[in-house]
Amino acid sequence: MDIDTMILRFRDLVTSENGTIKQHKDIIAENGYVWWGWWNKGGEKVPDDFSLLSTRAQESPISVFLVDSGQNLLYRAACSDIEVHKKTKSSSPDKDKTPEYYRDQDYYAWFRFTSIEPCEEDELKQYSYIHCNNLFKDPNTDFSRFENKRVYSIAELVQQNRTVWFVRRAKETDLANEIILLDAEYVQPSHFSKKYYQAAGDTLLWLSDLHLSDNVFEHIAGKPQPTLAQHICGCVRTHKIKAAGLLVSGDITSCAKSDGFQIAKDMLRDINTEVLDPLKPENILICPGNHDFKRAPENLGKDVQPALISEITDDTDTTKDFADFYNSIYKLKPNKYFASGKKILLSSGHILEIAALNSLMLRQYQNFEGHGYLSQEQLDFVAEQMGWNNSSNQKAIRIVMMHHHYLPTCYVEAADVNKASSVVYDADRLMNWLTRYNVKLLLHGHKHKSFVAQVVYPKKPTEDIASSDALHKITVVGMGGTGAKNADNKLATIAFEGSEVTIQFYRLHSDQISEDALDQKVKIQL
């Protein structure tokens, strides 16, 4: 079937004042053209149709659409050439005619644009989809239901989680309905999985202490730099991480600033273009950190017990921004404990049951901030919702994630009556609970330091320990920070093979002086 043009998806990865479109248009204004890189997602390969359109563009410029998925904006660009590299990525054909923030990066295809102008979304409805089965690495990927149907809207494009569409002029006989794919907005949302989500990958991608409102990765010496999302996506590509899900162990923003949560929403969209499995409510797990809730405006009075978050009914401002962020992912307001849990079946055959605890159950005040506490009520609630009270599934690997520490990771902490130590107050209660429900891994963030330790606890505390069989072993892992100031920022992966878990920490360099690389590898026997 004849292709008239294509639609390319992008999203601004730099500030709006100097965003993607403006930077490309500035180069066009100065030089007459600009090179635009194709940022393919992990499951996409170079389609044959790029070469077909390249030949046509060289004869006479073709008009292509550019969709900004972050701002729901549409542009029309005049394309005079397409340089295609099927087997290996290549740098820009002319780096001086490429925006600085990505001119040194390699891509499979580069588009030569001589103009870029905004246009109305309704222009999309003049075109209909053409099914392209050679775009996806997985032969079972099927978008044939869109074939011979008019493009309905930008939202219909974005929900398909792909970076390019091939279209032709619409015919009167083409369908004009909207197709809504199943996602969080159209399935019954839930804080805790009711069934196992079958993932295509075998590895969990783990981030912590993002502090996105600090913009550590965005600007250095006033110059735009690759964003944290770009660093993460680059690491996923370079190391061929088969991510089956995403874990985020708190401190998404800093000092409860709302802009950090908005950046996080954009970051999740960007990461979703690279991971093997689409990020959905079923394979994303997030817990709050002490920077995600606002402090009360007053000090905590002497001899006054801090309020529990679950008991606060007259002050939604304390948790509002985090709750809105949570709702944007799960289409559901948090429960009163801000706890959740997911069940994932990996491609390796491993069954994971992961619970996210809220270690900020105590409300924070001006003189009482960062103190970790879980509460028996929350632990009982999570065990019930995960089905751990009634289930004896011996094949499931149970994992718990929270923000604060179970064990101290700081070599020395300053003794200050007004400052919390990093360890949760009810640490022993937590460990007894983990032991009771056969949890194997405890993950946390908070102090921006990678940390691995193992703890053994008696399976029945009231009985004498006669042998090692009476002890339960739990591995405690601290992630460190992923976007924190003055820290060695990292991301981690957790992979499962047989009875072995491999945790790898990748160092991310915001200053680009060094290349992001594997920093530490830990293997654990379950």
C-alpha cells in the first residue's frame, strides 16, 4: 500500500524556553536545514519504509508530522533527505547542523528538515494508518486493528507507545472511530495486584532519591545537558537491560516541591521508550521518601507524639502533590497508608511479589523531619492485601521496598536531638514481619549510599535456635541516590537466574566527564 508520509513522535528533553523545536528551528534559520535524530524505542528496528521515503525526499521534499507527546502539540516539517543505518547507529551527518544537546549521540536514522512549523491536530484526521509489521523486533506485535482507519488524535497515537507511524491520505471508506488500548485508564485500578503481570524481561530497573526538582542533570555552567531520563535510557540501551518493571524507592522531589513530580511524569514517559516491557501500573512500584511529603508549619511540641499520616483527615496539603503523582500512574488515589504491591512473572520464569511500604507514617514537622516509622497497622494491611496471610506460594520471591533504612549505612551520624537517624524506629518489628512472611530482599534508599548486607532472624522468636534451619536470611540493599546533589548517582538492576540474584549498580555522570558505566556487581544466593 502506498505511503504518503509518516508521523514521528518526540518529547522535549530540555527546558521549554530553549526546547527541541526552537533549537532545531534556530539552526534552520541560520543554515537552511537541520538534522533530526530518530530516537527509536527498545522494541523497534529500522523499518524498510525509511529507505523508500528517503528516495522520494531526495527527489522532492516530503511533508512529515512531528508529535510532541509531552505537550500534545503537532508540527509539520519539510524533509529533504533521510540517512538510514540499519545495522549500527551512526552520528549526525553534519554535527554543526544538529542541536548541541544530542549532536554527539548515535541513532539509526537522521532526517534533514528545511522547515518546521506548528499545525492543527485536526490535520491528522486527513490521514489513515498503514500497518507496518517490519518496525517491531517482536513478530507478535500487532497494530493491524488500526489499518485503514483515520488517525483520530494525538492521544490515540501516544497511547500506542511507539515512535513512528506510516500513513496515507484518508479515503471515504476508512473508519473514523477512536481506538482506546487497554491501559490504567480503562482497566480496574488497584493498589495491590490481583493477578500476576506477565513481563517480557527478566530484570527490575531500580531508581531512588531522584530529587528531580534539583535538576542535577539538566544544566551545568548554564548549558543544557542530557537529562536524567536520557542517562537512564542510554544505560538501558548500552547494557541491553531487559527491564520487566521499575522500582522507585522515594525522594522523587526535594523539599516537597511540586515541579519535581511533574518532571517525574515526563521522565517515566521517556524511560518507557527504551524498556523492553511498557511501563504500566502493573509493573511500576513507588514508595514515598521524606522529601515527598510536606512538613507541618509548626514545631512538634515537647512530650507530644507526632501524628500518624493515616490518621490525618483535616490536612490534605501534606501529601497532596505525591498523591497527585501516584494518581497519574495508577489512576487511583493512594490508600491511607500510601502502600502498594505488585506481582510480576518474569520471562525467566521467576515469580515476584513486591510490596512497597511507606516509612513516613509519622507526620513531619519543622523540628521533626525524616524520621522513619512503619506501624503495625500498615504491616498488617499490606500482608492482607498481598495475600501473604493465606498464601503459602513457595515459588514466589518476596521483596519489600521502602525509603528509610533498616540498618545504618552512615559510618557515623551526627548526634542531634532534633534530627532523625536513618533507621526506622520499629526496625525489629519490621524484621520479624519480613521473617514471618518469608521475604528475601529488603530494598531502600535515603542516605545516597549503596549498601548490601545480610541479616538472619529466628523464624520463631520464642523458641531456642537449634540449627541454621531455624533462621531466616534476608538481604538488605541500599540503592544510594540516582539524582542527588553531591552524590555518586547510580541506577541499579536486579536480575534473577535460578536461585541467584544479581544486583548491578551503574554510575551516572552528570558532568559527562566520564562515561556512564557499571560500578559494582553483587551476586546473592536466595
